Amino acid sequence: MYLTLPLQDVFTNTLYLQSCLLLCVLVSALETVTSKYGDTIEIPCNNGRVVEAEVTFVKWKYDKDGNILVKHRDQNATVSNDVNYKNRVSIKDFGLVITQVAMADQRTFTCMVVVEEDILEYPVQLAIYKVPSQPQITNLTTVMAIGKPTTLAQCHSEGANPAANITWFKNKTPLVTDGAAIKIITNVDVDEETGLSTTTSTLEYTAVKGDIDAKFTCQVQHIKSANMDSSPLVFTVNYPTEKVNLQVVSQGPFKEGDNVTLKCTADGNPPPSSYNFFINGEEKTVDSSMYTLTSVTRENTGEYKCSLVDNEDIVASIPITVEYLDVVLSSTGKIVKKLGESLEMTVDVKASGAPQTSWKKGNTKLNSLPKFHKLTYSDSGVYECIVSMAGLKKTQTFELVVEGSPVIKNLIKARGEGMTKVLKCAAEGFPKPTVQWSVNGSNVSLNDLLLNGLSSHPVVVFPLSPVVHKDEYSDQTILAVCIVVGLMLAVLAIGLAYWLYMKKFRQGSWKTGEKEDGSAEESKKLEENQSQKADV
Ligand SMILES: *[C@@H]1O[C@H](CO)[C@@H](O)[C@H](O)[C@H]1NC(C)=O
Ligand SMILES: *[C@@H]1O[C@H](CO)[C@@H](O)[C@H](O)[C@H]1NC(C)=O
Ligand SMILES: *[C@@H]1O[C@H](CO)[C@@H](O)[C@H](O)[C@H]1NC(C)=O
Ligand SMILES: *[C@@H]1O[C@H](CO)[C@@H](O)[C@H](O)[C@H]1NC(C)=O
Ligand SMILES: *[C@@H]1O[C@H](CO)[C@@H](O)[C@H](O)[C@H]1NC(C)=O
Ligand SMILES: *[C@@H]1O[C@H](CO)[C@@H](O)[C@H](O)[C@H]1NC(C)=O
């Protein structure tokens, strides 16, 4: 009952009970005045309802027989020699003024008034309160281990009256001693000198895993002040590892030559500072959570494991695959072949998965590598074999060069603009042939043809073959001979045989001036002529 009553009531009631023995006969109710510790208080006499004119004498006393002061009408008050009050009291409108009230002043003061023939007594109870200090945390620990009772901290608040209450909170939920995980010991000490109370509360706590990041606070509660919270306390929660996890932190898929970094993590706190890694069946203890396999090869494909150093039963594993792709062409670089020969190219692919192979000649995509049964000039070129698989790509190339003596492919006569005719001579051969024109059996340069009223210009020159010359001339009777000669310069390596072969130049000729019209018939005739000569 004592504790459930508000402070003022508590005071009134307890003191009433005590005082009744002395005063109940005289008065029916006991006034209470409340003051803050250290303040100056004025205790009124009969609630200030004293008529000055009627009063001849006033006396203030305390407890049973402590005299404080007396005042006769029209005289200054006389303060008694009582050590408790002689320097701290005065009178004001019959009220007793006490400076610097302390806990010892929490007692009953009586105002005795002589009015005419009556002596009246008005007792007043003085209650002193003092608000406590802010909560202070001491004996703070930093780490709590799961399942182990730990004294987390002590919280105290001093200089209070009545004594302050202290309540611990975890994440805003009040904690109460439960005979298991929570044990709170609270002490109240009263200072002998000041009479003020210090409340100390010790929190002993057994953490669970859910307490990671839990915020603990100490709250000081006092009837005369707002609740005061300590700053939140956060503890490191230590718990053992139950599981390890192995990850590959490098970005896969992996190919030969890559570095592969593994990371082992444990769910305990604090995390282990070293781990065991099992690399190709070999156990390695490292003071790190990382392990790097440098420049892996296809032999590194397999299962990798890590475990705690002190408990190899707590283990994790992960498979690693190192992709590889080997591409071997039966021949690479420059392949020189004679016109009409055959060539068989093969490609050997070894890979860890299903590779995709594609072929290119120059910039043109091929469906597959062509089979060269009978090489032609047009087979010449750079061939590229592209094999890809899982981010791996290998390219192999070879350059095919088809060599042969020059051949006139085409002689065409056609009508040009106005009175001109166009002669076209197309030839092929490797190395690149040059074209020589002769008119009426005499060699002429293109410039000569122009000077003679013939305009001529090469139309297309292919790098390898064919070479095409087109010449326009006026309608005169001339014999234009297109002579194609293989360049000797580039073929020194081929030697004498080839040089001799070259000397057998090929030529084609037209006779003009007839009523031809560049018809197919004429072209055919020319070609016959050309092929006859070519057979020479
Ligand atoms: C009462 O006190 C005041 C000041 O303390 C003083 O001036 C006055 O003379 C005193 N009166 C008597 C009657 O002593
Ligand atoms: C708290 O710390 C004080 C000294 O700072 C020490 O005297 C006291 O015994 C400690 N209390 C507990 C419960 O550890
Ligand atoms: C202090 O604690 C007591 C006992 O639990 C309670 O009755 C009282 O109301 C509390 N005082 C304050 C100011 O909270
Ligand atoms: C692999 O690691 C080595 C040494 O740590 C380094 O020199 C090399 O450049 C790395 N290779 C790759 C492909 O990152
Ligand atoms: C024309 O030139 C070729 C090569 O330049 C030469 O072999 C041939 O003898 C020359 N013919 C005439 C008739 O000058
Ligand atoms: C070519 O010969 C013919 C006769 O055979 C002649 O009429 C013509 O003018 C000659 N042309 C040139 C350019 O020499």
C-alpha cells in the first residue's frame, strides 16, 4: 500500500500516523508543504489565514520541543539559538521562511498563535524532494557470449529523494528478473550526510543469437522528473561457427590461365581468422578467408573445399571447371600451291564443351572449310577458322596463294560512245600479270593509243587476278593485241622452271575495222584465236 500511493499521499499518510500520537487531539488534518532540496521555503501559518490585528504572539517550533523563533506584536522576531535553524530562518507574515532546505528539514513544524485568550497550534509537514542525476553507466562490458551469463553494465543515479527507480530496457522492452536469462540487482544507498539516495542497478544477461544488434538502455524514473534514458548500449555477441560457406569470388566461366579466387566464410562471431583450404587433395591452412589459384589449367577442374582449422567437420565445397579449347590446323601461315593442284586442310578441336566452328575467307563467311580438289586463282585468300565455346574463342588462319602463269580469260570488243569502240582484255595469273597492247604488230603504250586517237583506260585491276584492260579506239582498221605477261619480280624463289614457263607468254588479238558490232560471235572468234595462241 505504501508503494502504490503517490508520494505526497505517502508522506501525508505516514506522517499522519506518526503525528497522530501527538497531534490528533488538537488538529484533525495535517497540512503538507513540499519543497525542492536546497530551495528557500515559506511555511505558512494556518494556510495564511491568520488575522494580524488579533495576534499578540507567534511562535514557530519543530518536532516535540525544538524552538525556532518567537514574535510579539509590534516587535522584531527573536530567533532561538537552535543550531539547526538559527542562521537559516526568518518570519514573513507569520510564515516561517527556511533557506537551503535539506533532508533533515523533512519534519513537522508547528505555528503556535496566541489570539486574545486562545492558544492555537497549526502543525505543517515539510516534505523535501530532489530529482536524481542522469543515469550513469559503469562496469560496461563489450562482449556477450551466447548462453553465458554476463554482467553487461551497472547503471546508477544519485542524489535523489525519494530514491529513483531504475529499469533496464532491451529494444524498448523493459527487462525483469526472470530467474533465467535476466538478473537485475538493485541497491539503494542513502548518504549519511545528505540523506539523499543513490540507486544502483546491475544487469546480468544471458544472450541469445537474436541479441545481435540489440540496444540496451537504462532508464531512471523519478516521481519529480521525466524519465531519463542512458545512451543505448550495444554489445558484440560472440557465438561459435555452425556452418562455413565456400564461394568463388572471381567471375567465371574460367579458362586456362585465369586466376580463380575462393572465399571461405563462417557464420560465427568473431569470424575465424584462418581457414583450411583443400586444393587438389592437399590441405592448406591460410591466415585469410581467401585463396587464389593462379593461372589455372584444365587439371585444376575439380571439387574444392574449405573448413575450420580446429574443426574439419565444419566444411563446405564447391566445384570448379576450367574450360579449355585447343584448335590445331593441319597447316598455318602462307600456303603456296600451283593452279590445279589439290589441297586438303583439316582442323582438330579439343574442348571441354561443345565448340562452335565457323569459317571466313577475307570478310566473307563460309559454311565450312571448302575442299580444294582443283585449286583456282579465286581460291587464293586468307582463311580464318573461328572456334568458340563458353567465352573462349580461338582463331587460326592460313593464307592460300595459288600460283600459275598468266591466262587471258576474256577478250571483248564492244561499241563505245560515238564512233569509239571498246576493247577489253581480262587476264589472270599469279603473280599479278601486266598487260601489253600492240597495234599492227607494234608494241604501244596506253599513252600511244591515246595519242593515236584511241582512248584507253584500265577498268578493273584485281590484286591477284584477273587483270582487265579496256581500250577505246576510233573505227580504224587496226590490230590490237593484248599481251599478258607474268611479273617476274615476285617469283624469284620459284626459280628457273617457272621463269621459262613465263616466257611462253599468252596473247589475244582482235582485228577491227570490219562491220562488227562487238557481238558475241566476234568475241567468240577472238577467244578461239586467243586459246589457239595460248596453246602455243
Ligand atoms: C527591528 O529590526 C529592524 C531591522 O532589522 C531595525 O531597524 C529595527 O530597529 C528593529 N526594531 C526593534 C524594535 O528592535
Ligand atoms: C564496478 O566497478 C567498480 C570500479 O569501477 C568496482 O569497484 C565494482 O566492484 C564493480 N562492480 C561489479 C559488479 O563488477
Ligand atoms: C518505482 O518502483 C516502484 C516499485 O516498483 C513503483 O511502485 C513506483 O511507482 C516506481 N516509481 C516511479 C517514479 O516510477
Ligand atoms: C594472376 O595473378 C598473378 C599474381 O597474383 C598476376 O601476376 C597475374 O596477372 C594474374 N593473372 C590474371 C589473368 O589476372
Ligand atoms: C613488245 O614488248 C614485249 C615486252 O615488253 C617484248 O617482249 C616484244 O619483243 C615487243 N615486241 C615488239 C614487236 O617490239
Ligand atoms: C594498221 O594497218 C592497217 C593496214 O594493215 C592500216 O590501214 C592502219 O593505218 C594501221 N594502223 C596503225 C595505227 O598503224
